[in-house]
Amino acid sequence: MLAKFTRAELVLVHVADGFAARLQNQLNLADSEEIKKDQMYLNGRQHQLVQEGFKVKSILIKSKEPVDGILQTAQLEKCDLIAMATHGHKFFKDIILGSVAENLRHRTDIPILMIRRFGTK
């Protein structure tokens, strides 16, 4: 609703950070099944949002560090808001594993809208 109200242009970003994604270029690997599924998901969401009247661009980034990929894309695309789904991890899990959302908010001045992913508690 916020995007409709502001007539926002949307940039959908997914960072593939698995082994194959991180080393694809160096090892000249073909797209893994995970990367293919990620791209199909992005394409589907883009198509759906275009049908709803939005101007949408989708970008699949292959990177070891999701935060770096998100920040680089936000800067290149001149984004004025980063909206992201969070997994809703608990405090101790975030301390041990880190949190993309937590790290992101400490590394950018771009406002971030965090939305708990459907189905998480």
C-alpha cells in the first residue's frame, strides 16, 4: 500500500550467498538449482507487481556478504527506502549468527522498513 500511495519504483533484490553463488565466476560454474529458483522467484514477483501497475526491476546478486550486495544495489539504484522481510530470529541466535537487518541498519543512512516475514513468530 505504501508503494502504491507514493507511486514508488521498486527494485527487488535477492542475494544468493551459497557456495555456488559465491564462487560461480571464479570457478566458471553453471547456475545452481538454488540460483535458478531464486531467479524464477524474482521474475515471478516482478511480473506480478508489473501487472499491478508498478515499475519494477529485479536483481539477483551473487555475493558472500548479503549486506554488501544490498547496500551496493541501493546506492547504484539511488534507493530512498530499503524495505525488507526479516526472519524474526531470537536475540541469542542473532548474536551468534548475526543479522542481515541488524548489520544493514548500522551501515546505511537510507531508511529501512523491516517487515516480519509471514509465518514467523
